[in-house]
Amino acid sequence: MFDAYAGLPGRDILDAGLVDLAVGRESESALLVAMAAPRLRALGIAVPVGGGEVPSHRLYELLSETCEGPHSRYNALVARVVSFARAAEHAASG
């Protein structure tokens, strides 16, 4: 089922995040996938448990440690995952 979403915007984040969650690695991608887990599971994507209690807060903390302007980066990353979810929902419905 997940192959049906090949080529959608943000798929690279999903692929990396799913792998990172599966092995218990904290990364931007893993936290983004954890944030979107309910929406992704509704699409039939098996999302491993992980990302902590509030992955959105942890992502912002991680970005604050690694880059200047974490707010802009955070918003851009979240927008990419939302773009993937919207495109996948559209593909699934049509």
C-alpha cells in the first residue's frame, strides 16, 4: 500500500523517519513521522511507536540545538509532511 505513495512530495522524510523510528533513532524525520502518525496510520502506513510523549516539542528542541532560526525550519519541515499526507489522502480517495 505504501508503494502507492511513491513520488509524492515529502516521501523522503517519511522513508527516513520510518526507518529511524523502527530502530529507535531520534532524528528530525523520526519526530516528524511520529507527529503525523495518526494521519499516516489512517492511510494504512504502519508507523512504529516512538518519538516520545510530545514529538513536536522535541523536534523544536532538536532544531534549536542544531540550527539558527528553528521556527522557520520547524514550519518548513511540518509543511512537507502535511503536503505528503494531503497528497496521499488525495491519491487514496481517487
